[in-house]
Amino acid sequence: MSVFASPRFLPNVMWADAASCAATGAMQVAFTDALSRLTGLPAPLLMGTGVFLLAYAAAAAFMATRRTPPRTLIGLVVVGNFGWAVACVALLMSGLLAVTALGMAWVLAQALCVVVLAELQWTGLRRTRGSANMALA
């Protein structure tokens, strides 16, 4: 059996998503002012996205604990993760903010992380589609 077809693959990816969002969100909330100075990103943006990431981490952890992964919700997560990556790149390309090199790295690291997670989630959904349909039969 492929690692992607394992019944634990999607829950494990959701745990990774939850952990990365919890860590990033906690850092952005706890160190808003310092991160704002170091990155050139506005403090309200860091605080707002930090709070969102903490709430999202809780939702991702909830999805990870389900006996049967909530495929529709995970599909929405895939779209949201790709959207987050596009928003990160758009923010940097807009030129609206005087983002420092560290700020650029912070935003691009988030974009890269969510693209990898979205691809893993999408792959897991595709590979387990047949087993989910067979379980319903």
C-alpha cells in the first residue's frame, strides 16, 4: 500500500498543518511588535493573521481527529491553502509594503509551506477516493 493511500495519511497531514499554523500564529500573536519591526509587515496584519492561524489550527486538529477524514472540509482546506500562498505572493509583488528581506523570507516560507501541505492534502484526497467509495458500498 502506498503511503498516500494509508488511512492515517490525511490525518497526519492535517496534524502537520495544525502544528505549523499553531506555531506561526502563536509567534505572530506573541511577538507582533518585534516581528513587525523585523519584517516590515504591519502589526495589525501580523496580529490578525496570527489569530486566524490559531483558530484554523484548532479546526485542522479537529479534522485530524476524525475517524473518517472530512473529505469536503479537507478539499476546502486545499483551496484555502493555495489561496493563502497566492495572497502571500500578491502581497509581496504589490509593492504596497516596505517589507524587509526577513519579511520577504517570512511570507515566502508561509507560501511554500501551505503549497506543500495543499499538495499533500490533495494527493491524499485523490489516493483515498477509491477506498472511501468502497467503504460506503
